[in-house]
Amino acid sequence: MERATSRRVERLVDFFETRLRDGSWQAGGRIPSERQLAASLDVARSTVREALRQLCGRGLLVKRAGSGVFVSDRLHAGTRSPWSELNGESETFSDDLLEFRVAIECAAARAAAVRAEPHDLDALEAVVARMSEPDLSAQARAALDAAFHEALAVASHNAMFVRWQGTTRLLLGSHLVRNGAQLRAVDTSAWCAQHRAIAEAIAARTPERAEQAMRAHLEFVRDALDRV
């Protein structure tokens, strides 16, 4: 396998593992088809096929003839994430998480501005375009926000950023369900503009601008949460 292809497969394996760990792909459930994954991620089907083959070989996925590929029922058996010790109900949880996100996601934005490939930029633009749709529910906004930050992590071409983003989604998911007012408190137009500014800075290959745009966005979110 050529080196470039091998790296693409590795990144895809990391991305799929994030889906498995954060619960996006539930144990026992069928995952999207090879064709659907290739189209949604803008990668070759052969790359998807090899990534799935590796995960099947590790027992995380199970291929059933004529039915598709399923998540192993044993995926979470006997495992416990170190992040599970964090208490989402604590008074400092939101502040602690946002402070950590500033450090990690600003670095990811810088990396994406240097390494993003054309299909990465297309993925970011597609999410930003959907963010401007009228009458989005808080749930839809949360899903799009997660999709944007996941696409940015993938665009960084750093497996650790991808893994961290999956952890962020897991932590924020249950927290935001309990605190729906948090997203309603964020001004929609400003929220859209900030994500577009990040995407445009990455597309313009300006790492410092990308970092500044990400920092401004996360500080905006912090201020919004403080008002809740």
C-alpha cells in the first residue's frame, strides 16, 4: 500500500474509532454502507473498505454477508473510559472543559490551516452552509457544531486531535442534554459567523488567523454560558 494511501486509511480508522467510542455507532447496530461512508467523507471506497477491514480484524466491527457491517456487541464490555470519572454536574465542569478546549482546539485550527486538503475544506464549508439554515432547533445546532469541530479535527491530519474531539463530543453530549438552555442562549447569527470565520481562515492557509478565530468563538461560548 502506498504511503499516502496508508495514511488516509489510518486517519479513517481513527475517525471510525471515534464514532465507536463516543456512541455514534451503537453496539449491535449497523453502520452506514461503504458507499454512503465514501460519499459523506469524500474518500475512495477502497480506502473505506480497508479501514473497515482493519476494524473487523480487531473485532470492533462484524461483517455479515448480505446484511452489512455491524458494531460488535462486545464493544464496551468490561471497558471503562478514564473520562467517566469527570462529573458533568460539578459547578466548574463547563469552565474546566472550555478552558481545555481552548488549548486543544486552537492548536487543531492552526494545524488544519497548514494541512487541510481540498476535501477537508469542502467538508467544513458544507457544515457551515447548513448552519445558516433558518429555524434550526437547539438539537440540530448542537449536531452541526459537533460536526464542524469533528471535520476540523480531521482536517488537522493529526490522529490525536480526532480522538480528542470524539471525547469532547461524549462529554458535551450528556451535558448539553441536561442544559439545553445553553445553546438557546447563543446568538445564531454570531454563532454562524464565527464558524465561517474559522473555516475561511483555514481555507486561506493562515494559521494565526485560524487560531484567533477559534479562540474568539470559544470565548464567545464561555460568555454565553456565563449568562445562563
